[in-house]
Amino acid sequence: MIAWTIYLTFAGAIVLLFAPRVLARWIALATTAAGFATSLIAFFQIPIVDLAHFKTIVRVPWVPMLGMEYHLALDGISLTLVLVTGLTALSAVLFSWDVEHRQNEFFFWLLLVVAGSYGVFLSADLFLLFVFYELVIVPKYFLIAIWGSTNKEYGAMKLTLYSFFGGALVFIGIIAAYVTAGSLNLHDLAEFPFPLQLQAWAFPVLFVGFAVLAGIWPLHTWAPTGHVAAPTAGSMLLAGIVMKLGAYGALRVAMNLFPQGFHMWRNEIAVFAVVGIVYAAAVALRQRDLKFVIGYSSVSHMGFVLLGLATANALGISGSVLQMFSHGVIAALLFAVAGRMVYRRTHTRDLDELSILQLNRALPFAAFTFVVASAASMGIPGFSGFAAEITILIGTWKAYPLAVWITGAGMVLVAAFTLRALKKSFFGDSQPAGSATIDPITAAEKWGAGLLMFATVAIGIYPKLLLDRIMPAVESMRFLK
Amino acid sequence: MVGIITALILFPLLGALFVGTARPNGARGIALGFNVFTAILALILWRDFDTAAVGLQMIERHTWIPAIGAEYLLGVDGLSLLLVILTSIIFPFAFLAQRMERGACALMLVMQSALYGTFTAQNFVLWFLFYEMSLIPAFLLIRIWGGDKRDRAATKFFLYTFLGSVAMLLSFLGIYLAKGTFDFAALTALGKTGLLAGDMAWLAFAGIFLGLAVKVPLFPFHTWLPDAYETAPTGVSMVLTGVLSKMGVYGFVRLLLPLFPNQINILAPWLLALAVCSIVFAALAAWAQSDLKRMVAYLSINHLGYCMLGLFALSARSTSSLIDMQAALSGVFMQIFNHGLTAAALFYYVGLLEQRRGLRGINDFGGLMQRTPLLCGWMSVAMFSSLGLPGLNGFIGEFLIFKGSFAVAASFTAVAALGLLVTAVVFMRAMQTLFSGPLAESSRAIVDLTPSEKLVVVPVTLLMFAVGIAPQFVFNIFNTTVVQMARLFA
């Protein structure tokens, strides 16, 4: 039934093309809510034992001559990511309630991104996965180029070019796997003994191709500019879901297909990840634009995901998946505050300009949300970020003790820049210059923010909910055996 | 069924929720109402606590995150109970100290819940959750409602503490990896044999030491404290010094000393030196202050230095007898309680002066005795208690610490006694300038204690006398725990 997330979302997108304008956002809301509800039902109904393996749910021949199939499967990792996709999508729609310009189109593109992402997370056929993966790129371009702000053409173009570059690398890797093994089925491929020589070069090509989208340093520069240029919902989807596509691909395809290649290269991955965590945090400390701060914080947090993957033990990788969920929620929340709650009302994101507005008096709910989001982002216990980071760090202790301490320095930097952004944006000192009328927070925003805050606290306090489903799935993966 | 400790932790959180939705001017009343509940719960806990039993009591245990060894494990021993009671006393006292906005009340209640959790959690991950939970509220309280320089003070406070916390967290992760448990009792049992091998042990020790030393704070990690205490609103300063600083001391007793006996033993002279520096330098620094609040803040460092002196002395495993160790440890526990009470009271009185005069420089007042005899009288009691006059609560703890430490580390203790002398000078000078002398022009309009203030002052002062004259009821709380811990360290 979880396959319905894909069908429902595509159906919603198509309906939007013909629906009258007044209904546009309601249709989008209904579609994303249905998607989220479906994933939630699946989450609570599917027994945990069934999630330990990547179990086929739909399998229909597509192009039999080339061995392509419409083949979907599900395990704990996929389910976790489907869940965060549903959640982020629903709140992204709620935070787009004020979009007036070409509404139908906006929500059409938005739903395409979401549907494509569901597809990637559920695909068990390599070609199908690639189709969904590429499907996400085009709508992202339009979302940013049409509805974006600040340097939108540049941001959109950069993001698209990076994505296509990564996509090309992925394509090479896929072809290499297909030609060698003669199958596109992920199950078969995961059993196939690829020659060592092939793995040595195919793994890095495939991994880097995916990691571009995950924002791996030094190929991360598309992320901050893209996030800044995108409309609020765009940033939320980009940081919340699209970056996860890359990390998911790296895990599901690159690492699982080429285990020896992975073990050859994992030290390098760990180095890049740690550099990314510290470097992005240091850069964020110097930014003036609130969205740039959050953009770089995303890169830093995704560094944790890559570090977890590089540990090559069940705990580290499970932490990584948990971090994908957690970062999806937290980044969406941060962008929602910066883009929708603050920027739409004050028309500035400059930290110095915001600091004279005393926004905590004008927008107490936004201030509260931002405090929660910042605490979660810093890795304060009780929020999902901590649960994920502590799991990753225990895993890292096993593999790279030194990296743990460098990462620790990175965590302090993250706290420093988050604190700086928090106090400048909401708790400025000087008196407000004249009482400019600032609209109160709308109900849609409250619902969206409430949903995301609930998710980060719930998983922060009881991460077992997800870890119970993620761990067995990770343990059954090939490179751990 | 929710256990009593869980209820104790949840009540203030519930209160925060209530306050958040209350009418703005009713906030403090609601906060105080919830404090009545927590006080009752703390009393029930005290009543049901078996003072003769060894080990943890009222244990609540549930699985939480088995993947990383985290358990929901709460329990109290004598030390925990003492701190729970202290928290339940200081918070209502702080709420009564001044008017507070709705947001401030909610944040204070969140902090209260975090403190109950910190003092009762017996699994590292759970403990760390509560330990960190107080950080953001404290930061916001200082940042939003603080005085001058609040931005700098709040940021410094947060980043220092956070740095220490991260170092501590990473160290514990390493320990977990080696030993596979986060359970305090299990770790304590393993401490004797050494938790980690070689350099890793030193690294872990350094990380945890840093985290706790910043929190206490111990010289030279104390520089955030005077700024933070000075600028925070009165009620917040009271909580910071009364209870929050005890988190660090508690961590030393509960974690560092049992887990790293060898490291502490080797470093003992250096650690003792740090404690003595805390005592002497902080006292001298207090002498040099002209701002009353800053002066009290430095004295706070000085008093916590005595706790550290006692702890390091008893863990310097020389030929010390069990009796001396027990004396030192009892002294430390007593000092924890007394410093919490007295320092909070001092901040309260400084707050009263500041409310009346708008300033708190030591030279902004003079001849107060002529106008406000009651305020001066009650305030002197707190001051005498702080400088350790026999018959008041401050004396008993310091006496035991000196008695216990002298047997082990005579020279260090002798130097530390200098601190006592300086403290006395500081208070004498303060009393002289504030209370006696000619009536300063600026102090002419100052009013004496109001009836509602008397209602706050009298019980607190009575408690000081009670502990000073008949301390046995406090000793009873932690006697068994002291004996048990002393045996562990010996």
C-alpha cells in the first residue's frame, strides 16, 4: 500500500493542471496529507520483522528486453525516508499557503519533486531509481527560477548543473553495474560478486555522483546558493528531502553494490565528511544572510550523515539514516522560519537588519519555533538531532576515534553560529524603529511548524521508534557481512 | 503508574505549559502554585526515603534506546535526595524574589524540571539529556531579561558550558564503546580496574573534567561566571548559584571521582592547587569588586572551591583514614546544601537593594542601618552564614571539609584557610560601607522590608539557624551514602 504514496502524489499533480486556481492549494494539501497518512499507516501497520529486508511490494515487467522492471520494495530505511518525505511535503504546502503567483504550477512542480522522491526511496530497480532521481531535478529548477528570490537564476542554474553532473556520474556507475552483472534488479545486484578492479573505480564514481546531491564537501557549493534562492517550500524540500536522495543513493546503491570498493575508499569519505562538518560550520559563522547560515548548517549536518556511512558499522549507518530523518525535519523547520515567517513579513534576511526589529516581541510564536529548531540543530538532547548524532558518534568511535574529537569541535562551532543567528534574528537589542506593522503568524504556519516540532521532539525523546526499524535493515546489508 | 520521581520531573514541565497559556500577570502565581506541588512531592520522597538503606531507592527503570545503551533509569540516594530538596527550596525562593514575565516563568520551570532530572537520573544518556536541558532556558533568561552586557555574558555562558558538555559527551561515548554500559552504578563498579587503557583514559578524563570544571566552575574555567551572575535577573542568579552550580559538583562526586580514581590520584596535588586557587583568588577578586552582585558572584566561586578541596583531598588516596574521608565528604555535601541556601539568600538581598535604589555599587549606599534596620539585620545573618560563623549553616560544612582535608593535605588546607580570612574581610567591609557610617544622601528614601518580603526572609533565615544549630536532620539524609562512598574511594 505504501506504493500509493507515489501514485497519489502524481495524481494530485495532474489534477492540479486542470483544477481551478482557488482549489490549488487545497488539492496540494489533500495530496500531501494523503501521502503522509499513507506512510504513517504503513509505519504503524507493517510488522517490524518485515522491514529487516528490502522486500518487494510491486513487480511488473516494463521493458523486458533490457531487463527493466517497475519494481518497488520496502525496508526500514526506505520507510523512514518515505515518512520524512511525507512530513516535509505536508508542512511545505502549509508554509506555501501565501503563494499567489501561478499557484497551480507552483504546487504542480512541488508535487512532482515529492512524487519523484517517494519513487527513489521505494525503487528496487536501478533504472527506475535513476528515472525518479532525474525526475526530481527539473521541477526544482522551475521552482527556484520562477518563484525564488535573491539571485534566483544563478542559484537555479548552479543547482541544476551540479545535479546533472552528479546524475551523469551515477549513470556511468549504473551502466558499469548493468553491463557487468546483466541485471538492473537491486536484489540481484546486491548478490553479484563484482570484480575488485571494477569496484575500485565504479564505487567512487557512483558514490560521488550521489554525494553531490547530499552536499559532500567540496562539491557542496550548490546547496547554500540553491537554498537561498529557492522559495520557502523549495528550500524545505531541498534540504528536507532532496539532499537525502543523494545520501540514500550512496547507501542503497553505491555501498551495497560495491562493498569492497566501499571499504577501499571509506577513509577518504570520512575525511571529506569531517572537513565538511567543520568547514561548513566555520563558514556559517561568518554569514550575514539568515538563509545562508541555515544553508551551510545543512551542509554541516549532512557531513554527519556521510561520516556515519563511512564508519561501516551498523550503529554508525543507522545513526546516519536517523540523521537523514532528523535533518529533514529540522532543516525544514529552520527554513520555514527564515523564509516564510521572517522574510515574508520583514523583507530582509540580513542578520544586522533583523537585530533591530526585536522580532521576539512581534512574533513570539516564530521566536519559540526558532528556539526549538536551533536547539534541535545544535544537538541538544531531547531533540532528534542529538539522538542521531550520538548514534553516529558511537559508531565513529569504533572506526575513527580521532574523527570524533574533530567532529566535537565542529559541534561547538555549530552551536556558536546557531546561537549567533538566533540572537541576532530574534533577540536583538535596540528598540524597534517605529512600530512597523508585522502580520501575525497564520494558522497554516502554526500547523506546519507544530507538525515538524512534534516530529523532532518525538523522535528525540523516543528514537527507538525509528531505530528499531532502521537497525535490522542496515544489518542485513551486504557490506557489513 | 507514574513513579514519584517522574512526577517530580514532569510537574514543572506541566507548569511551564500552563504558564505559557496563562494570562501574563498570573504567570508567577501559577509557577509558585506548581512549586507547592513539587515541594510536596519532594517531602513525600524524603518521608519514604529509607535513610539506613544502602544504594539507590525508588528506582524507576524502563527500556528507552537499547541500541545505544540508554535506559530510562531514575533513582535517589542520599546525595540525590539532598539536591532534590535543595532545588525544591531554592526555586520558590527565586520566584518570590522579583516580578517575572510569563516567558521567564516558563523557562525557569523548564530549568527546574531539568535539575530534578539531573539529580535523579542514573544512566548517562538520560542524565546528559537533563544536564543540557537547562542550558537553553538559562541562556534565554540571561539574554532576554538580563542587565547590561547581557549579550556577551549569555553567549559566553552558553559556549563555555556547551564546549565542556561536548567534551564530556565524547568521552562518555568512548567509555561506552569500551565497556558497553552507560549505567552509573555499573560504571562505578568498573572504575576501580580502570575504564580505559593508556592514553584514552587520560583523554576521557580530560574531557569529563573539562565539562564539569566549567560547570562548577573551578579556577581557571570560571571566567564566564561573574559576567553571567552579575547580569542575570535576581531570581535567575539565585537559581544559577543555588542549584545550577551544584550540577557540576554533583557530577564530580557521581562520575569523575568513582570513574577515574587512578587519574585523580596521580593528579591530586595539581587538582588541590586548582581548588585552593579557586578559594583564594576568588576571595581576593571579591574584595576588589565594587559591584555587590559581582562580589557575591566571586564569593560563590570561593565557596564552591571548598567543595572541590574536600573532594580532591579525600580522593588523594594517601594514608587517610576512613573517618577523615567521611568527614570531608559529609562536609562537601553539607556545603553543597548550605552554599545553595546562603548564596541564593545573598543574591536575594542584593536584589532587594537594587530594586530600591536602582544601583548596586557598594558605594551607592551608606548608613542603611538608620533607615532599614530590619533589612540590614536579616541581611547580616546571611552574610555571617556565608563567612562561616558557628551557629549558622555555613560553618558546619566548612569545618568538616577543613577537618577532613587537613589530615590528608595539610599544606593545601592551610593556604585555603587564607580564603576564609579574606572572605571575612570582604563581608566586614561590605557591612561597614552599607549599613553603618553616615547616612548617604542617596539612601535616604530607601524603605525597609515590606510584609511580603518578611514572609520570604523569615523562613529562609530560620532554616539557616536550624541547620547551623541542629544539623543532624540534614546529616541523616546522606549519612549512609557518605559511608558507602567513602568506602568506595578508600
